[in-house]
Amino acid sequence: MDTRIPGRRFLHSPGPTHVPDEVLDAMRRQPMDMADPRLTRCIAACEAGLQRLLGTASAKPFIYAGNGHGAWEVLVENLIAPGELVLIAGTGHFSDSWALQTEALGRRVQRTPWIEGRAIDVAAVEQALRDDREHQIKALFVVHTDTASGITSELAPLRAALDAAGHPALLVADVVASLGAAPFEMDALGVNVAVGASQKGLMLPPGLGFVAVDQAAMEMAARNPAPRFYWDWRLRDSELPYRKFCGTPPQNLLMGLEAALGLVFQEGLGQVHARHALLARAVHATVEGWATAGALSFFAQVPEQRSVSVTAVQVAPGIDVDALRALARERFQVSIAGGLGPLTGRVFRIGHLGDLNAAMVLGCLAGVEAALTVQGIPFGRDGVARAVACLAKG
């Protein structure tokens, strides 16, 4: 028999994240008949809410039963024909994963190099576009916030690089880890397709992936001869719920999404972004304090590139990250994430996005400090005090 956990275990991975009670309550409702007008209204509210959150007046949202990797596949199968070329800007683990998945689907990928600890190399992207004189590159794929590194890359310079190179490639942005935490304005940034998922800033369980597609991308998809059915935007571009989801919609997740979007807009999108920025500053202040003892440091080297969603903390050689995580989780009831891909064993990650407040973040940081203490890992002892001072200042 499992041991009972008194209270609540703090979830500070960068996804899945804490799910608000209002969202859980909405998801408890009974499913509806497909012809029930309440279902139509729920889907319409989700689509309109996603458009508002994404900052687009005209891009069409398509919602899928799937995760972020599923949304990647949706994008590739609709937008890029087999054998065509995409440029993927290097951000680390998630740009590499996106490239591998795209290649597995029979498309060609050109990568720009990634410099560890830093955001996308915009100059390398622009040079790759300029070198593509025959315009073989059909789209530029970029990860806005790479969850593995905790680094956010600005999107406006990448649109500027496309324009400066005079290149017709579409701009595709993965906003899985940034949407609902950091500002994103799809239309103003000139993003043609945005890709997202439910389990991070949107405060839902895993299970929904989505894309928002502008007219240029819809036209490219219409020209794409690749065989597809379940993913096909053309088939899903309908007013009928059954057509929109190529079958039965994931109703209870949609009820949760409608509730989650309602919470975001009730708080106010600007306030949501400000809250995330403040909580991130508190975490960063703590890591600065911990780093004074020499065993811990920021993986992201440039302060302005540190994400408001997740912070990757680099550890000195010899520190067992998995043991630290297990101790924090099992003894102090704080779940944090480990490193992914090339950062496995080199970092632990603290998620600070979604339905969080100051007390929850302080509890997480104190729990991590307790685990560091038990493990005998050196850290500056004023870390949490720095977070308190940051939050008090506001």
C-alpha cells in the first residue's frame, strides 16, 4: 500500500503543472451528445480564447487530442511535403527533438548550431537563409522557450532575419513552454503558425495539442500533396464538432480548457505575465544566492534570456541530480525536473509557470534548499531570503 502524503506535493516541473480546482471541477462534468449546442459553444469558446491568448485576429486554431510532439507532427504533415527542406534554429534538446521527428517523417532538415547556455544565433539563421538562393527552405522552425535549457529566444529578430534575407519561408513558432507565461503576439510578430499544448502555462492536464494557422500557411498546406487524414487541416476546417476533431472531440479536456482560459482572462493577461515575471525574478534571485558557494550556477548565461517559465540550475561535476530530485520529492514533497538530452545529469530544473503564487514558489525553493542541505551540496545560505526580498519589493 502506498504511504499517504499529508498535504499536497508541490509540482515544480515545467510541465505538467499544477491544475487549478476550477479546471478540475469543469472536467468532472458529464460528456454531451455531439448535437448538444453546449458542446458547440464550448468549442467556440476554446477557439476564440486561444486566438485571444495567441494574439491573432485571423489565424485558425486546430485542437487535437495529443501532446506537443503530436502537434509537431500535425504541423509537419500539413505544411511540408515529403523531401522538402526546413530550417530549424538550434536551441538544444527540443530543437534537436523537433528535427529528428521531422526527419523521421521523411522531410529534410537543416540545423543552425546551438551555443550552450545561449539563445538562438540569429546571425547564423540569417546566413542560412541568405545562402539558400533557390529558396528550398520552406519554413523556419523555432522554439520560443526551450524547456530543457530554460532559455527564451526573441522571435522578432528571427522575423527580421527572414525579411532581411528576402526569403519566403514561413515562420513557425513552438510556444508550448511560453504561452500563458510570456507575452506572445502572433500577428504582430509575423508568425505564420504557432504550436502549443495544454500542460504548461494553460494549467491543464496533458492531452491537448493545438496549432494556429494563418492564411499563408493554409495555402501552403493546400498545395502539399502528402497523404494525411486525421491531421488534415482541410478536413477539420468545418463548423461541425465531429469534423473539427475527425471524430469525437476530447470533451472533458475542452471543458477544462474553456475554464482555464476563463481564469487567465479573469486575472488579466497582462497581470498573468507580470506574475510570471515576478516569480521568475524570485527564483533567479535564489539561484544567484545559491551560486555564491560555487557548486550551483545558472545554465542560461545571459540574464535577459532566462525564461519566465523554468530555470535550469547547473551542478558541479560529481553531484547526483537524480538523488537530489528523489530526496526533494520523497522527503520534502517538492517535485523538480532533471536534465534532458545533453543536459542529463548536469542540471536540475525548477518550473515556475502556470497556476502558481509567491507562497508556492517559496515553498518549492525552501524544499530544494532542504534537499541540498541533506545531500551536503554547498550553496549560499541566503538564497530563499533573496527570493523573499524580491517578492517583498514586487
